[in-house]
Amino acid sequence: MESLYEEVASLLVKQKQCVALTGAGISLESGIPTFREKGGLWEKYDPMVYASIDVFRKDPSKYWSLRDYFIKDYDKYQPNKAHYALKDLEDMGIVRCVITQNIDGLHKKAGSKNVVEIHGSIREIYCTKCGKEYEAPHIPDGIPPYCLCGGVLKPNTILFGEELPQDALLKARNESMSCKTMLLVGTSAIVYPAASLPNTAKQNGAKIVEINIEEAFSDADYFIKEKAGTALPKIVEEIRIIDKH
């Protein structure tokens, strides 16, 4: 395993121009439940009831009954070692962009600067009537919470039935087409359009490094079967050893 970390570290130092694609697995170590995996939210709650834009417009209390605790407790959820390692890799000039399917905002909280949140962020809340912006956990009480103007508040996340933000998607595709390496971290690689990005990178000549508990992308050049919070700091450590020589 050690030689695998050395190989990956050498690759990243040589190639640079790395893009990271992250999924729910990276935030599991921060205590944030996944959606689709066994025991995830969608096993307990029907997403077409609790996370659909059509239902939200008719009865936003359904969404807020599920999300209220998380948004009000937002400050309890902190980045873990994996998030900070990606920030370190950005500071080293190796990771140039983090594309995330996660809505928890933890990459930005960890200090990563170039983050593409293709499903939006639960950290940002806005009024559907006047557009006033709030930041979690600082929102009015109530299920659903209302703005001072009387409008319903909605997190800046993509619900079922909504289109993904085109500017974020375009940037994610462009980054994937032009990177030399792609780190796949804690993603199941089954939710489109994010699931198409590793193939886009591969087809354009990038090397793929997957870090996951279970292999999700069969065409990866390197697969590290490990938790992100263990593997990414090890890679950072190996890169620092290389940089000393």
C-alpha cells in the first residue's frame, strides 16, 4: 500500500493540473449522512416528497421538517482531514479545482478556494420572494422559516425537478476535459451528470485516481481502498517528502 501512495504522490507532483471530484463519502467522516447508500436519507424518506421542487412549492414544510435540524445545527458539522488535505493540495499548486456533488459547503469551510458545487449549497439560504440571503445556521425559526417580507426561505440546493446550474456544469466539464489527473473521492459515480466527468477526463488523456471504500469507477488507473480522511493526508505527506528531495 505504501508504494501505491508513493506512486500516486509522484504522479500528482509530475502532472499537477489535478481536479478532484468528491461525493458523499468524503463527508461521512464529518457525521453527515449519505443519501443513496445503505442507511442513507432516501431509505427513510421518499425524496419525491421531501426533496422535490413541486412539493416544496405546494408545502415547503415537508422539506423543512427534514432539513431544519441540519441547517440549524450547521456549525456542528466541520470539515475533516480529507477536506483539509484537498485544501493543502490546492495550496501546493497540485489541485486546481474541487468539483463536488455535496451540498454541505465543507470544502469552502475548509478553505478550498476554487470549488464547483454542482448541486448547490445548504449553507446559502435565500428568500423565494425578495431574494434576501441568509447563511446557515442564522435563519429565522419556524417550519418552514419565513423571511421578514413573508417569503418562504429555500436553501440554494437543487431539488428533484430543478435544473442544475448551467454555469457550474459548464465549468465542471471544462475542468474535467483539461485536467491531467482526476481524484475521485468518496463518490458512487452513478449520479449524472457528475458520473460522466471521470469518463470525460479519461477520454481527454487524464489519469484517474479513485479513493473509496468500494470501487465505483472500473476504469481508474489507481484505486486506493481506504477512507478519504486516511488516504488523502497520506498522499499529502508523501508529496512533502518528495518536495524535500
